[in-house]
Amino acid sequence: YDGKKLMHHWRISTDRQKTGDEYGMLINELFRFQGISMSDITAIVISSVVPPLVVPIIKMCQRYFGIRPLLVGPGIKTGIKLKYENPRDIGADRIVNVLGAFEQYGGPLIVIDIGTATTFDVVSKNGDFLGGAIAPGIGISSEALFQRAAKLPRIELVTPKAVICHNTITGIQAGIIFGAVGQIDGIVCRMKKELNTEMKVVATGGLANMIARESKTIDKTDHFLTLTGLRVLYERNK
């Protein structure tokens, strides 16, 4: 970021075995490709739900950037009320997504993150986190199916043309994709009914676009909610 403008972004896979030095070299190569110097960076914010990587990443920030990063967690100023029995239990990614979504779209709203898990977070009119629901992600569900049912093949996750399918591969695709859509629409409808109000529904995550095309309840997809939320947190804590 340069101020509020997102300048560059990348996606890399999470590798719990990588050291801080390995991540430092990887990020350095990504920077060099875009003509960025590590010395250009003045602040770093980290949101992690992979505990073994927190220490290596912090060490990487200190060694290669000379910066003590801001880590999303207990004690950080969010500027919102977290209406949860134990706020420490809320994943950093959920807090960041809520902040990013409220910054972009206001409230009330439902934020759906379609990732490793599928999380549903409800945000009040004034931006407070009201709670939500957590379900197994599409990737987890499909991987469990392949591991437990020996004769079923691994398949590409694409949307089939129909739900009544005439071969195993499209049958699995229909079950996984349309099943996820039904789950999401069902939970969103229940949330709106519980609060007795209409809310904007924003989805993020790697499979958000594919699910949103079939969903009746998702109003908007935004792949940069997490980054927006990290920027907001930095601004509130700098």
C-alpha cells in the first residue's frame, strides 16, 4: 500500500516448514519482479491463523526489513466491539475481513470467507462484530470425500451445467459446488431471519466468484477484503 492505494499484491501457498529466511528470499524475489526494494517498506501488518508460522514470519520482518510488525491478535485496537463470549477465540482473519468489509460497504452486512473453512460473520449497522458461523471449506469437504471413498477420483472444481449428472466426475462437481451454494444461501437466510433485517452479503476467498455466480444471496465479491482490513488496522494502531 501507498497510503490507501493498493499498489501490488501476490498469493503464495502456506508452507509450515519454511523458515523465516526462506520466506524472506521468496518475498525479495516477488519485490524485485515489481521493482520494489525492501528498504521502501515502512510498516508491516500480519494476520495469521497458522501458529507455527508466526515466529518465523516475525523474524523475517525484523531481519530483512528491519521492522517489528503489527500482529493481529489480543490487545490490538480494532475500533469495534467484538460481541463474542471469548474475543480471543475469534480468528484474526475474521476480524480483519469484518473491518475491511465495513470500511468498504458499511453495515449491516454478512461477510462470507470461502476458504479453508467457510466463515460467516455478521456486522452491525455501526460496525460491531455480532458473531457468526463456521463450516468446513469446499476444499476440506472434497478432500475428505476423496480420502474416504477410494473409488472416487480427484476432480477439478468447476460448475457443471446441471445438477442431475450422468457421470461420476460431473456428479461430484455438482454435489460439491451446488451443495456449498445451498449451504451458504441457507445460513444467510437464517441469519437474516434471526436479526429480522435485510443485510448486504459480501463474499471473499479463492472460490468466491464461482459460488457467487450460483448463489441467490451473495450481493458482492471482493478479493481484497483482508488487505483492506489490514490497512484499516494499521491506521488505527500506528
